[in-house]
Amino acid sequence: KLSSPVLLRGQETLLSTLNLLRKEFALQQPLYDTTIDALLQVFYTQLLRSLLELPAPSLPQQFPIVPPATEEHRLLDNVPQVFYTALLDSFFLSLPLHKANLTELSKTLNLSAVQTRRIVKRYYGISFQERLIQAKLQRSRFLMATTDLSLKAIAEQSGYGSYHAFYKAFTAHTGQTPSEYRQTHAKE
């Protein structure tokens, strides 16, 4: 709980994005989950930019802190949780997924692979590999529903090395083949 409010630059924009999130969640139109994910990324980016513009003393002492895994990893000391949340979400949403791996995320966070695994598990409740699969499938579902790209091109853009690997993962996680999914969720 914060002891004193923090005035952020661009609060109107943040509130507008939150309002869009609220409306999208309430209406739950087709692809609302994809829209919510995109709006959350925008919100995290806006919030992160606002926080980075604050002078250091203005950050509240009670801001949620990610506790360090060990004493030797002092990089986590006094780092607001929102920074890690924004970095993690933007990593999984923006990086070409064929290049997304634990080493790249560790470099982004400036942490060891072990610590990075712990942070991903803490924020998402699943392993890095499971979160990466989720991100790939999320991107592929979005592309199938909103573009006319071939399924092979979607597999490549979603970070899969082959259509066969994409087909196998997609079917295992969704219970539908990519073609079936596209037919039921095609853009109107």
C-alpha cells in the first residue's frame, strides 16, 4: 500500500487506456483477449515512461519490490515490480519469437538465467518455455483471425521452425487444427 499518491505525467492517457481495458473486458467481443493483451502492453509502456520521468526521490518507498533471490544478485534490490512486468510483457509481445530465448531475456533484464527463470515463474506462474509457447500461440491465433497469410507464413512469424512443429503445438494446446481455428475465427 502506498503511503502517498504519486502524480504521474500523462495520467489522462493512462486513465484513457484503463477505460479502454475496462470496456473491452466488459464487452468481451471476439478476440477480446488479444485486444486486452495489446492494451496492457500499451498501459505498461505508458506507465513505465511516466515512472522513468519521475525524479528518484518521488518514487514511494513502499512501491512493490521484487525480492532478490540471493544476496549476490543485488540487481533486484529496489527495482519496482512494474519495471519487470513491463519488460517481461514487452519481451514476449515484441521480440521476433524465433529469437526469443532465455539468454536474450536474461540479457534484457541484466540477470542470470537462473534468476530470470525465477522471475518468469513468479510473474506468470509457469516456466519460461511454457510462457514462450503461450506467446507463440497467441501471436498465431491473432494472425489467423486478422490476416490472410498462409498457415506456413503464420507458423514462421509465430516463431516455429516448421509448419509441422506449429501444427503439433497448436493442436495440442487448443484442441483444434490451425485450419479449423481460422475457419471459426476468420476476420469479417
